[in-house]
Amino acid sequence: MSYTEEVYERVVAQNPGEPEFHQAVKEVLDSLKVAIDANEEEYRKLSILERLVEPERIISFRVPWVDDKGVVQVNKGYRIQFNSAIGPYKGGLRFHPTVNQSILKFLGFEQTFKNSLTGLPIGGGKGGSNFDPKGKSDREVMAFCQSFMTELSKYIGADEDVPAGDIGVGGREIGFLYGQYKRITGLYEGVLTGKGLTYGGSLIRTQATGYGVVYMLDEIAKAHNDSISGKTVIVTGSGNVAIYAVEKVTALGAKVVAMCDSNGYIYDPAGINLDVVKDIKEVKRGRIKEYAERVAGSVYTEGTGIWNIKCDVYLPCATQNELSLDGAKTLVAGGCKYVVEGANMPTTLEATTYLQENGVYFMPGKAANAGGVATSALEMSQNSMRLSWSAEEVDEKLHGIMVNIFKKVDEASKKYGLADNYVVGANIAGFEKVVEAMKAQGIV
Ligand code: NDP
Ligand code: 2IT
């Protein structure tokens, strides 16, 4: 058995009941095989892969808070400090009822390679809670965030571990978390990113993940003598990543015809009116269904199946494993040519293989959605310097970072004779820097 296969089996045996973590590890190890085989003896001796798949630390804690009826609620809180070889732990916090250790370990593992690809000095981490902010009052969200941070503050710091947003954690939550961190520690420092502009946030951070996804799409298209202009696009989700992917892809001349949330999807053949989506989601915290009630000519369909709409480009920006083999087959049959992942691991392994084998340019999330964390790292730089860059400066840096990630991924795939296999390219390019740093720092 090869070294990568052995380590995968060990991960499955030693981490029972964690299917998402197994899936993320499998994708990476399968991709690394071509690179590992050449130096197998050295990597085995150093147990490089065994160290890579084991988080440096998992912190798990109780989060008690009082709801609006005066009843005490208890949630689980976590921070997975996965790998600090190239910088302080960096990665988002997810608040969603499905959050568990498996999901956060998969996200922390992915984050390590993603952060490496940005070229910036940030290690990998992820955290969150099974708390559901949906339907909660602002006071309840604040009570939860304060309790969560009371515990988390013991383990984070501007040079130690810097959380940010993810599903269910946006500007409101980051504000409450930051206030409590400052109150407990007395430190006004860049301990969180995605902060508001009045207290240390960076311009363009809100837009960065979605914009970055589209900058990546643009690079892939250009590399194949194609262009975004005139394309028909589906963007799944209607949260932070989805909204700004729609904004940028529309600005570059494409037409987005469908979006969704976890209840259902909207189809608007005239092209999505993003102002309406922003009002529903960012202002009213409502459901995507309301779009069809407000925009004539659009249709709402309850449930999944957004991939049944024909498109040239599919940007999954909602959640893990949202696109399965059936969906992938339907996309290919409908003529889809590009799948660029805004979400983390939204495509199952089977669906990924099917897309790649059927002529779809497929860019994995760890490369495509890295613009968010990269801009978080730019926020950290600005906080350390006590300076703020203009929107144009940050956007230009973000664009440069995405162009550079595409180059690295493309070159790594070609180096191993697997041109256009961006999964292999992203994993190998991300792995190389982390491993160099781990080797240099000895057995830690
Ligand atoms: P948000 O909470 O802002 O939005 C999530 C969106 O996805 C919502 O519209 C939500 O709908 C939808 N969604 C969630 N679960 C499902 C489901 N099962 N089926 C259909 N839709 C669903 O989160 P973000 O936009 O920040 O994150 C989206 C993805 O992007 C995640 O995978 C995240 O890890 C990833 N990501 C985020 C980054 C960031 O900077 N925010 C950076 C890089 C990656 P509903 O309201 O019904 O729950
Ligand atoms: O998955 C991700 O990269 C994020 N949720 C953003 C992390 C960050 O630290 O900005």
C-alpha cells in the first residue's frame, strides 16, 4: 500500500464518525500521491502526513446563555488549531446547527492548504458552534457571542489565533465577539477579521470571497481563450460569498439566473436583481422565496435541484456536499463548462471526478475562495501598521493574489503532467510551503 493510502486508512480508523474530515483528507492525499511518491522514504521517516492530518490542538467548551424567555440554553463551542507552521492559526467561525467536530476538522484541514496558497503568513484553524442564529433576536445573538468569547478569549490573540466569519457569522456577530474580547483582555488588537470599518475592519473584506471567486473564474476562462462576458451563471446560496460573487460576475458581463437558500431556489431569466437579494438577506434576514414575490417574471421552487437550470458556469457558494453526482451529471448534460467553488468542499468526491472527466474546468474551494482569508490577512497587516488602505488598494492586492494562486495551481498541475487538474495543482502547491516550513522547524 502506498504511504498516502496508509495514512488515509489510519485517519479513518483513528477518527471514527467523522465522514467530512475523511472526505477532505482523501481528496488531499489522493492528490498528493504523485508528489509524495518521488520522496516517499523521506516523508515516511519524518511522518509528515501523520503530522499534517493531526490538528495541533482541539479546544471544546460549553456555551451557556439566556434566551429572551429567561431560559438557559447550552451550546457546544470549538476551536480547532490545525497547523501553525507558516503563521498564527487563521480561519473562520461557523454558527450552524450542523456544526460538529468532523465538520470543523475538515474545514481546519482545508484552511491550512488554502492559507498557504495565498502566499501570506497564516496557519490553519477553524471554529464555531452548533448555535443557530436564525430566528434569534439581536439580544440573544449578543448573549451567545459574549458567552462564546468569554471562553474562546483564553486561546486566541493577534499573533496566536485570529478567527473571522463563516456560515452564520457576519458583521453583527464579529462586532459582539470583538467587544467581549476587548472587555475581557483590555486589548484593542487585530484578534478578529471581518470587523466593521469603524473599529479596524478592512475595506473590501465583505466582498473579498465572492470577488475572489470571480477573479479566479476569469483567470481560468482566459487561460482557455474564453471570457466571462455573456455567460449564463448559477450561484448557489444567498449569503456573503454568493452575493458578492453575483455582484462581480454581473459586473464582468455575465448573467446570473438562479440563487438559493436552504429552503429552495429562485430562477429569474432576466438576470438576478441583486439589490432585491441584498435587501432580503442583508437587511431583513429573510428567505429567498420572497424574491419571487417581489420580482415579476421570477419563479421560486421549494427544495433542491437548482442545477436543473441550464448554465455555462456554476458557482456553488452555500455549503459542503451540496453538489452530488446526479447534479453534476445534469450540469454536464446542460452544457456547463466551469465549476468554481465559492463554498468549502461543496462538491462530493464522485461529482468532482465526473466533472473533471467530462470536460468541465473545476477549481476547488481551497484555491477559488481563498480571497476571503487573504483579505483577512490584509486586514491583519493594516491593524498591525495602524493604517487603512483604500478600497482600490485592497481590491488590487486581492486581484493580484487570486491571479497568483491560479498561476501556482496551474503550474503545479502541469509539473506533474496533469494540466487542468486544478484539484491536484491546488493541493500540491498548498502542501509544498507547509511541508517546507514544518521540516525547517523540526519535530514540533
Ligand atoms: P452565509 O451564512 O452568509 O450564507 C450561507 C448561505 O448558504 C445561505 O444562503 C444559506 O441559506 C445557504 N445554505 C446553507 N446551507 C445550505 C443548504 N444545505 N442548501 C442550500 N443552501 C444552503 O455564509 P457564507 O456565505 O459566509 O459561506 C458560504 C460558504 O462559503 C461556506 O461553505 C463557507 O465555509 C465558505 N466560505 C466563506 C468565506 C467567507 O469569507 N465568508 C470564505 C471562504 C469560504 P440559509 O439561510 O437557508 O441557511
Ligand atoms: O473558509 C474561509 O476561508 C473563511 N471562512 C474565511 C476565514 C478568514 O479568516 O477570513
